[in-house]
Amino acid sequence: MNNFNNTLLIAPKLMQADSSGVINIEDMKSTEQKFIVMEVNRYLDFQVGDEIIGYLRNNNNDEIKSIPNVIVPDDEGNFSVLIYFHIEDIKHLGHWNASYEVTKLNSEKLTSNATDVNFRIAGHCPPEDNIYNINIFYFSSSDEGYIFRQRQCDKVVSVNKISPDGVQGEDISEGQQWDHFYDILLPFKLGNQQYVFGLKKNVINAPQIVPKSYWMIAKLSNHGFKDVVNSGHWENPYDAGFTYEIDNKQFIYLHSSNKDKDGKYPYVIRELEQTGNMGKITASGHWDFFYAPTYAFTAKDQVYLYGQAETDYSLINYNLKSDGTIGQSIKSGPWLEYNASQFTYSMGGKQYTCGQNFANRIFWIASIFDDGELSQPNITLKELDTSYQYLVPLEIKGKHYFIRQDQSKEHWVIQELKEDGTLGGTTDQR
């Protein structure tokens, strides 16, 4: 028998929320507050014995129940009653809906309208220097494409769906805020499940006083919610890296800008297990220079490592082997210029590499030969309106684009990539 009454009660009020509906969890914990407090106004037929339970729900299907409150005689003269949630139950930041349910003595149930609440931790945007450092990457799920961003200044995440014609849609992330801004954030897939690897440098893990790198692997939802499946701490503060796949095995390459005892720059390769856990080390060593940007690319079914050093503009280009080790050098040595922002993409059976020279704002596209060697001269040379610190390739339903974004608050451009290695038209911008 359905005992629900379809009449919706007045939405509750969250006592600690500001005028914008934001509750600062960090501030509450610093003042040793233990509860989120919901105020429920008197409703029609308010009576002793009514049980009220509050609910917090988000778009990740998370649900938090309050401590049940049963109306007692002392409540009869009150205009409202208070409902309490344990603050430690709040595991995800961002937008939630707050509502409550009343169960009458005759088992009739009444539900309320919902109030929006946004759980946050402290953040300071805009940055004092007005330079917005972000993490940005593209991922796909169920034949849909998404752009993920996270700002350093307030750790807030955004996720925008990309249409097949290269247009960015509205933010669907619910305004959530992660616990860290990660110095490295790398997406990868295991089967159909999207994951993300994050590394935060210089984290002090009490009671230790020596900073270490905190890392995590998490399942990533289309709305940008993360579900951590593995985490830990490392001695090395890695600064650059990428994930890559060979023979259905997933690996992660990480590289540090901190010199080791021999004055070299260490790297490590680890296997990523199919369970989402961090696997064993398959290779480790060091380079003469710090090579960033760095990425992996595929040519004729072979996977290669590429990196460029700012110190002398030199390149490294090595074959990556299926056992997670580094093979032979394809071509390494000096290059004409340094390009701080680079990416690679494949189309029509061909592999390309792209980048921008910040000194003259020239964006270029070059082809990669079947043996993994970069070609010269470039196919495309184009001066852009500004320097773009973030370049990300996009592929959705057979169409290829790239998004470029600078370090202002929000200036970005999406442009088509053509099969002959040239640029198509701009499809969206802000």
C-alpha cells in the first residue's frame, strides 16, 4: 500500500549556508563543528510522534540520511525543529539537494521540496596574479565526449560535453570541489571504465614531517565525481608524465625535475592493473635533462616516448616495449626551438605532432614517419592571437578537433584538425 501524500512540504533551510547556498566544510571543521543543521518549519497537522528524516542527495546517486528526529511534547510550541547530519558523512563536495520526509503515526508519509546546497572548502579566486593554472583533459564515454577542467585557485571541477560538431556545452559537473589540485592529472581507461591518476607534490602526511608526493587512482564519472580505488605516498615529486597502452596492458610514465644524487633527472614506469590499482615498477632510470612536455604516440603499431628539454631544446624519442620497459632510441638530439605546449594525434592512418612556440606565438603541425621519427619541415605554420598554455586534442564520432586555452580566466578556442595535417575552421570559442 502506498502511504505517500503527494502534497510537497516547504523546503528546509540549511543553517550554516550563506546567502548563495554555500557551506564551507573546511571552516566548520576548523571550529570543531560536528553537524550540518537543517531547519524544518512547522507543517500542517504537525503533531507529537511524527518522525522527520532529512536527506542530502547529489547527481552521483549519493544519499546521506540525517539523525531521525521524533516530535516530542516540548516541540509543540516551536515554529520549527532542527535536523542533524554528521559532517563526516559528507564525502563529496559540490552541489547537493536537501529535503526531508515526515512519517505520521498512521504511517502516512509526507515529503518536502528540495533546497540547493553547495559544499565547498576554502578557495581564493581570482588568483592574486590573475594567472589561472588548470588541469584539462578530454575523455569519452558511451560515444560522448567531455572536457574536464580543474582550477588551482579553488580546486573546483568543471565538465563540459562536446558535440560532434565541436561545440562546448554547459557545465554538468554540479560545481563540485576536489580535495586537492593535482600537479599531474592523467586520464586512462581500463575496459569501458574511465579512470584518472592524480599526483600532488609536497604533501606532509602526519606524523611524518618530510614532504612526499600523494598519489591516487580513481574511477571518474561523466560529471567529474571521483571514486578513489588506490592511493599512497612516494618519495619522488614527479612533475610530468603520461599513460599509454600496449597489448591491452596499461602503463604510466612519470618524470621528475628534481635531480638525483648523480645530478640526473629520474623517471619510472609502472603497470596499471586491470583492477585500477597501481602495479609494479617495470622500468626506472634517469635522463641527462628534464624532458617536458612529454607524451606517447603510436606509429605502425609501435608505441614511442617523446620529450623535449627546455635547457638545450633537445629531443628524446624512444621505442616503448610491451613489457613496460624502454627500447631503442629512434632519434634524439638538438632541435631548432623549444615548444612548451605540445600534443599528438592520429587521423587517416597518419600520426601528427603539434605545438606552439611562445616566443613568436606560431602554432605548427608536423607529421611523424612510420618509424617514429619526426619530419621537417612543418605542414602547418600559423600565428595565433596569444600564447596557449593548454593544448588538448579531441576526437568524437570520427571528427577531430583541438581545444587551446590560455591562463586568463576563460579564453579558449576549439578548431578542427584536417586529415592532411592542416587546420580547419573554428567551431567554438570564448
